[in-house]
Amino acid sequence: MSVKVQINMGIVEGFLEGNIRKWYGIPYAEQPIGDLRFKKTKAKKSWKGVLETKRFSPKCPQLPTSTGKDNGLEQNEDCLYLNIWAPKDKATKLPVIFWIHGGALASGEGSNDAYYGDSFAENGVILVTFNYRLGIFGGFYNLSKLSGLEEYVPNAGVYDVLEALKWVNENIQAFGGDVNNITIMGESAGATIVAALMHLPYAKGLFHKAILQSMSNLTFKDDEEFYEVERLLDAYGLGKEDASNLLHMNTEELMEGQNKYSGGNAMNAQCRPVVDGKLFTGHLVEIIEKGDSQGIPILIGTNCDEGSMFLEKVDHWNKDARVQMLTDKLFVFTTTILANKQSKTDKAFVYRFDFTPAIAKSIKLKAYHGAEIVYVFNRLNSSMANVIKGVKEAKEISNLMHFAWIQFAKTGNPGWNQYNEKDQAFFVFDTESHLEKGYSNITSDKLCDRKK
């Protein structure tokens, strides 16, 4: 059964599946090709007639990851589209979650089956996912200072996020959403973008709450990063004198250079937001410490063994110590800074995800980076959840976590004690979930019980 909705640009036709209305592949911006390639995002123009939105769009050109599974979708520079899941009943003023995917700013897409919003919609929350430009297409290299590359816009992918969020504010009411109850939610690099948006004047008033899962302490790129720029140009066989040739390469040529530069792994692509003096005037910690983020309640946390995904080969005897060190350095540090700051003016709720089912332990997986996603979305049947399908405990944890996120989106309270800088209360999701104190006590065994 088709479902038609009139939005500002025209009519979009989605479909009804069970009790969920779905729209896949709604364009939120003009195609970033031709004269708009490497430029700031341009709002989508109106169209005539009915636009069928029943299939996912191509994903943005990207690098593979060591853990991700390719969903088989085409990669194309024409990729700025979003997807919506909403309840069948045409209720009004439903809370909205706006999901910003992770992937080191070099991989990922809104159509990953772990991000499907069926369960959110079944429980009265509208979910929006989308694509944003990645890697060299997303302006995540500091190239605009080079001669001939002045038109290369830094942070184009972040401008995509802003445009998609503006689209939601202007159109989500037509789908039953409440424009006064929008929660932005992201994981890893997506959570880093969430933190940046909380402090950006450009984003003021576009959302009302924020969820940050495993916010990564990314070092933004600045004028001191030219060694990396030289390495990148070298991967393309270019120097500073002919760097402008990048603007004229086709998609395949640009991806070939990125593959060479990164060793074919998104995690090694060194993609970062750029301190451009316009969108970002400092690095992440500086933005958090100096920026204005009052009025935004947050739900924020990390996983027990985040660092295991970033661990190079080490002797077994010090592996756990290295995992803890990386977890603290890359994730707990900035999470604590933001939680401390936000708790002084607004409600802040902190969590830690510790749960590791027995089947995962048997193959030496713990609560690694990204492990919580399928629980948050209640997507234990997704490709990302292969290891835990059918595990009873996993379903119980998923229900608990998923409904906490739903309650936060609806009310601003996930159901446990607020965090404050003094006792640092945080909720632990595990076989026996419970409240603890001392979240940032990183030298304590409390951080993670590694004897499990």
C-alpha cells in the first residue's frame, strides 16, 4: 500500500509495511555533482508530480572497514537522501530521532539494516536516517589552503548534516513529527558531529535533545596538518603545485587515491573535521569547553571495551591494559568533559555498555566499539548482530536499552539518576544492569570488570 505525503518541495510516495509507514530515498539536497561538487550543500528544489520514495538511494563513495559488512548498495556521488520510519496511525506531534551514522567520516550510510527504525516507529517515535558526504568528497581534509583548491569547501559533509536537519525541521510535521521535540543521535564520528552541533550557532533551535554514543576524541585538522596533506597528495601522484587536478578526477580516481592513502581501510583514512575559521574555530575539546550548549539535555556514554577495535598487535599480558588505555583516551575523556559541562546547566544522563553474551566471549569479543548499536535500535536480526542472534539475554538487554532511548526522546529522561560532576552516576547495561558512581575513575577496576 502506497503512502503519499505533501512536503514543501512536492509529493513523496512511500509505502506501508505492517504498522509502519516508510519512505526510502527522499532527496534533501541538490545533487553534489558538477558545479556543486566539493561545495556547500544546496537545498533541494521543488519538483512536479509525485516522487516515488520506496527504495534506498545509493550510498556515498566510501572506503571499506575491517568490521562493516557491505549491504550491496551502489556507491554514487549523488547520495544526499534520507529515510523515514513513522507509525501507521497518522498521529501528530510525535517525537523525532535524527540519526547520524558513524564510520570515521570515511564510511557508512543511513540505510544500514542495523539502523532500520521499525521498532522506534512501533513505539511512537519517528526515526530519520540519511547519508552525508564522506572522505575527500566530504571536505574532511585540509585542502582549501592549497593553490587552485580554494573552491574546495572544508566540512562539506557537516554542511550536509545541517541541511538534512533543516529539512526535518521544515517537513517532518507532514509525517506526524513534532518540530519542537527533535533529538539528534549519533555514534562514534556521528556522536562527534552531535557534540559539534550542540555548540554551533548554525544549529541553534534545530533540535532539543542529544544522544551521544561513543563520542570519539577526534583531533580536528588545522594548518599544522600539512604533512598529512602531502601524504594524501602523494597517494594521487600529485604535489602542491598541481593539487588542483583533484577537482577534475572522476569518482573512481578519487577513491583509488583514498584507498592507497588509507591502505583500503576507512579507519586509517585520517578523515577529520577541519578548523576552517567559519564552521569550526577550534578542536573538539576547545569547542566543548568554550561553546554555548545550554538548554540541551543529553544522554551520553561509552562501551566497556571500545579500545579493542583500535588495538594493534600486542603481547597478551598487557592487552587488557592497552584496551583500557585506548578506551579512556579516545572515548571516556571527552565524554566526561561534555557530561561534566552539560550537567551544570541541563539534565545529563550517562551510561556504560558492558554486556557481552557468552557466544561472543567464546570468540574473544567483548563490549567493543559499536557493539551497542543493535541493542539501541532493537535490531538483533540485522547483519551487524550475526554473533548474538537468538541469545535470550541479548533480547532482554536490547529491550531495556531501546526503551530507555525511547523514553529519553519522549520525555528527556531515560529512567535513571541524573549525572553530576561530584558523584558521576552512570547506568551500566549488563546481565545485571545497575547504577554505579565514578564514571571517569579510569584507574579503578570499576571501569570494566575484565574478569568476566
